[in-house]
Amino acid sequence: MTAVGNAPMGSVVCHWGRNSGYRCSNVADACRTLSGHRYCGLDVTREDVSTGGDSGGPWFLGNTARGGHSGASEGVASYFTRISRVRARLDATVPQT
């Protein structure tokens, strides 16, 4: 990767999953309500473009890291942790060339 940045709402973002391969969608939201609780920091895509076994895989656009795969609502949307949370919550960085 040559850059790191959160994906803007509505932008295209792609991922590579161990089981689903390379697929893309658009970012629909940066928060989601699940079981009555509002969670932010997870980006939500317009379509479910992932499958079981993809967790932890990269989300990106071109050479820009966007996040890490976190899950999905089967047939509805995929979720990924925003790249800014890697540094803020894990005290880690994404190597850039």
C-alpha cells in the first residue's frame, strides 16, 4: 500500500477475501444499529460482497488501505473496520511502500 485513509461515504471500496476473492461495492454508512445498539467505526457496504472465512482480509481502493473485513449481514451488506481505528485502537500501522 502507498496510502492509508478512511473510505468516504458513497465511494467505491474493494476487498480480497480468502473465500470470495476480489469484489467491490460502495460505502453506505460508517455506523450500524444491531440489536438496538448503535456501532460506529464499522463501514457498511451497499451489498454483501463477502462470505464466511473472509474475516481479517483487506479492504482497499487501488493502493490505498481502507480497513479490515469484520463480517456481514448475509445477502445484505459487508462490514469492515475503518483503517483509522487500526492506529487509534490497536496502536498499529499499515506498512506503506
